[in-house]
Amino acid sequence: MATSCTPAINLPRLSHHQKPVSATVNIDRSLLLQLDQCSDFSQLKQIHARMLRIGLFDDPYSASKLIQAAALSHFSSIEYAQKVFDRIPHPNLYSWNALIRSYASSQEPINALLIFIKMLCESDELPNKFTYPFLIKASALLSALPVGKGLHGMVLKSEFGSDLFVLNSLIHFYAECGCFDMAYRVFLSMQKRDVVSWNSMIMGFAQGGYTEESLDLFRRMEGENVKPNDVTMIGVLSACAKKLDLELGRSMHLYIRRNGIKETLILNNAILDMYTKCGSREDAKRLFDEMEEKDIISWTTIIVGYTRAGDFNAARSVFRTMPYQDIAAWNALISAYVQNGNPKEALATFNELQLRKKAKPDAVTLVCALSACAQLGAMDLGGWIHVYIKKHGIKLNCHLTTALIDMYSKGGALEKALEVFHSVESRDVFVWSAMIAGYAMHGCGRDAIDLFLKMQEAKVRPNSVTFTNLLSACSHSGLVDSGRDFFNQMEPVFGVVPGIKHYACLVDILGRAGNLEEAVDVIENMPISPGASVWGALLGACKLHGRVDIAERACSNLLELEPQNDGAYVLLSNIYAKSGRWDKVSELRKLMRNYGLKKEPGCSSIEVNGNVYEFLVGDNAHPLSKNIYLKLDEIASRLKSIGYVPMKSQLLQLVEEEDVQEQALNLHSEKLAIAFGLISTSPSQPIRIVKNLRVCDDCHAVAKLISKLYNREILLRDCYRFHHFKEGSCSCMDYW
DNA sequence: GTAGGGTTAG
């Protein structure tokens, strides 16, 4: 009989042939024993070769042992395991499980699921109680909710519907996917729960921000006589840290000591983290000094603790003394600088990182660096980082995409921001929101609204930030009706409850357009108490429309909330000045002096050849100061020759300057920066300037004229929006 | 003969 051409029939017979092989007991056992004891990769390869020679490989049991060693030992290589696996004629379930398990904890957990599908298609094996936890773990790592749900369904139809391990992995899976109700439902449905069930649920709740539920569960667990262990306490501490409850955290620390819970490195790190998050630098330091074993996480955590306490010197010195600065430690420093509004120091540290070449910047580093560039408007450097990302093949995740869009938008290159936006496949709510913000700050209100509509087509749910950006887009473009409509839709249509920021935007939209009565009406009917930003928006509108009556009320409310708000005094003083009430102006000045308040000095920065230069009012610290002032004189005389009259009333913005000089207007920081830009950049380049305050009327008018007289584009970002000066006019259409 | 839960940086 010619059986050779019908392997499908031959295959089952092979297993019969294997019997004699496994009957060679002596060689068999010793080799398998060696496999168990094998401690490195080369030994493994030798055993593999011997197994091939004696045909042991055809025995599924022996083969499974080899797979286990190849896939799961400490020297394992998943590629090798896969190759071995592919040569096994009939892998048994144990082998499938070993391979699936190995992939489930690999870099590409998706392969665990693919191998599972292969198993279902190509073998007669069915998943058992060991298979499911691996598959569910892979789904959790992938946050693949539909996959996990499908597996859950299979589990329920199988005989493992009440298996403790399977259900525990489901709790973890649902929590990981953010389905806390499902996780809890599985938890409640269990007939028997062990410490892992409780731990998974406690950690799930803690990470989902349900701190009360988490802590409640911890108390109930004791009532049900399940003894908490070190992992339990990590979850509980995470909840304390999220709650910022130092006292509770301390009591948990005590609980750990009293109950003899094993103080593992990870647990100590969690306690350390709790202390730093709850703001107790002292407790953190004490524990840190006590810890016998420390790892990179301990060091990073204490650095973060010091930066949160504002002690950058201490953070730096810990950083210097730690045994090895990995990228997370660098990131901790850099991100702390970024978040504390010190982008220059952030970039200096980023620079240092690259010079030392000890650690490689990762996506987080680049997000931080880009955010620093965005704050500074340092587009050259930001663009360089973009090139770096491309060159190193770093994939754009949503964080990076958002950071790039933000950097380009704030640097004035809206087109580049759009390029990035369109180039990526996945866009989460932050990516969309950042792009809407980009349109908003450039005064493209219509485009922002269009994008918002496209976002809905893409089925991405807007959040509170999205609406802040959308409303500010309406404000910058004077889209009063759209703004009002969107605001009214927020809660009923999108389920986003308007917060202070949204009310401030609405007041700004209405007030800016001159509907001051309606704006006041909105404030009076707010369900939450109007914060400083709301009164500030109203005050700003009063300045624009010269409404002294409402301004006084807005200002006094604002100062009640923020007595130190120098901007409020300045604005009100401007309003008085505009209506000629000099008595009130000097009264305000006196008041400010009595309170020891000073107007925040104007500061403009400009990036030239990758360096960021800052100018303060009347600054002459720059090496080219002399040339800058010569240029300013030249500008002044050219402006005069075409009949420009400086807006002297704007001088009143400089409240703190008692002895205002004749040239004071000319010394505004943005003018210095523009003059410097004119002499130090090539005529084809636009001049990009970032100012910390709002641009004044005179500087705005002068910039328009310079853009025409010198045929130069000027991109000026003030603390509020972009002004794109070109051929004598500004993109804001003088509406700002 | 195999398993499940954990801390840091945006």
C-alpha cells in the first residue's frame, strides 16, 4: 500500500512509533534530567542536538521538556523555542502552553494569541485551565477588550468557569482594560477567592482611581480571614498615594511593620512612592536611607520626591550619587524641570544626557524635551528632535504625536503640526485636542470646528480639554454663536460637565464680542462659584470695551480670590487710563505698592541658530546690545517718516515704572527681540518671538508696520495666542 | 509536569 503520499493518515501512526523511543528509559531520563538542570544556552543546544540524534525529539513528552527549557528558563530565547517547536511533529498541549506562556510575557504578546489560533486550527488540542490564564494575560497586556471578552465566553462554556486561576486572570484583565465594573462582577461571582483575587481587585480599583473602593476591599478582606501579603500592601499604598492621604499611608507603613509583612524591594519602593506623592520628603528620605537594597526605581522615586518638594539641588545631588543613571532617572529630572516651568534647564539636562551618551533617550525623554521646546517656542531644536525621532525609527505613540503637534503649533508652524497630525494612524483624544488647540491659537476657528466634527466622525469622545480648546478657538475667532452652542451641548450631548475653564471661555467669547451683559448673566447663573479665571475674562473684556462700571466689580471679585494678582491691577489701571481717570490710576499704583506687588516684567524670547535669547524690558545684557539699540533707533525714525505716532497711552501698562523714560515704549521686550531678529537672522526667515504677557497695542501696531517696511514675517506668540504679522497686517485681525 | 496579582518617568 502506497501510504507515503497520504501523510494525513500516516501521522497518527507516528505516535505509535514513538513508544519504543520512550522505552529507552535510561538515556531518556538522564537526558531529561540534564535538561532540567541545564543552566545556559550552549548546554541547551548540546542537549537539543543529542535529542535529535537519538530520536527523542519525536516523543511529545520529551519535546515538551525541551520547549519548556527553551521558552521559559532564565536564558530562554523565544526565537529558538519557536524553531524547536516548529520541528515537533505533534506538539502536545504542554508544549503549546509553554510556547503561549512564553509569548504572553514577551515583547509581542499578540503572538500568544496567534499561536493559540494556530493550535485550534492545526491540532486536536483544546485549551485547558493552564492555557486560559496565559491567553488572558496576553489580552490584558494588549488591552484587547474584545479578545478577552471572547476568552471569557469560552471559559464560561468550558469546564474551567470556576477555576480560581482563570478567574483571577480575568479580574486583572478587566481592570487593565478599565472595565472595573466587569472586574468586580467577576470578583463577586467567585465561589472561592484567594489572596490573589483580593490583590487583583484592590490593585485594579487603586489604579482606576477608585481609592475608596480599594481601601474598603482591603478592610473587608481582613474580615473574611484572608491574610494580606506584600502584594496586597502595594495596592493599598498605591490607593493611599492616589488619595494623597499621608496619615493613612503612614498607618499602612506601620501595619506592614506590625504584621510582619515581608518588606520586599518592590514594597519598599511603593512605600517610598506613597511618601513622595503625599509630600513627605522626610518620611521618604528616612525610608530611603534605611533601605538595604535599592534599585533604579528607588533612586528615581527619591529624585522625583525632591523635585516635587521643589528642591532641585537635592534631586541633582542624588542623581549624581546614584550608581547608574538610567533613562528613567534622566526623565525624572527633565520632566520635573518642564513641569516646573523651567524649560531651559530641561533642555540643558537633555543636552547633558546626549553628551554623556550613557543612556539613550526614549519616547518619554523626547516628549519632555518637545514640551520644553514648545514652552520656549524653540522650533529649531524641536524640529531637530523630530528628525532624531525619524532617524532612530522611534514610532510615534499618541504622547509623542501630541507633543510634536503642540511644539509645532506653539512654534508657529501650524502646517507642520498638521503634517504630523495627518501622518499618524492612531489619534487619541489628546492628539485631536492638541490639533484643535493649534488651530485655536492661530485664530483658525472655523478649522478648529471642522476638526472637532471630524473627531466625532472618527468616534473619538471629546473630553474636558477638547472643549476648552474648542471654546478658545471660538473666542479667538469671534465665533460667538458657535461658542455658545458648543457650550450648551457639552453636558447634554457629550456628557462633559462644564468646569471653571469652560465658563471662563464662554465669558471671554461673549465679553470680547461686546455682549458684556450676557457675560455677566452667565456668571450670575453659574452652578459653581466663579473662579479667578472667570472674573479675569470679564475684566479683559471690560478693557477691550472700556466698561469701567463692570470692570470695578470684576476686579474686586478677582482680587478677593487672588489678592496677589498683579495683572488685575494693571488691567483695571489701563481701563481707568483709557477713560482719563488719572486719579484712580495713581490710587491703584499706591495700592500695589502697599501690597508689595510688582507688575510681572515683560519678557520676550527669540531662537536664533538653536539658541534661545531672552529680553526683558529695557534689557541691555545682550552682547549685541549696542547694535540692537541702533536698529531700534533706525526703526523709530523710519516709522516716524511714514507718520507713525507711538501710542503713549500704552505706557500706562508700565505701572511699576515711576520714572518712565521718553523711550519707554521703544524698550518693550518684544521690540528688542524684533530688532535683534532683524539683525541676526536671514531675510528669508520669519522672526519668531515668544512673549510671557499679552502684547501691547503699540507693539502690535509697530510689528505690523515693520513686517511691511522690512518685508519680514514676524510670528509673535503672546501668553494668549499667535500674531502672524505679514505685509502690514496681523492674522488676529486686531481682535485679541 | 505548567499558572494568576506588584513599584518609577509623560
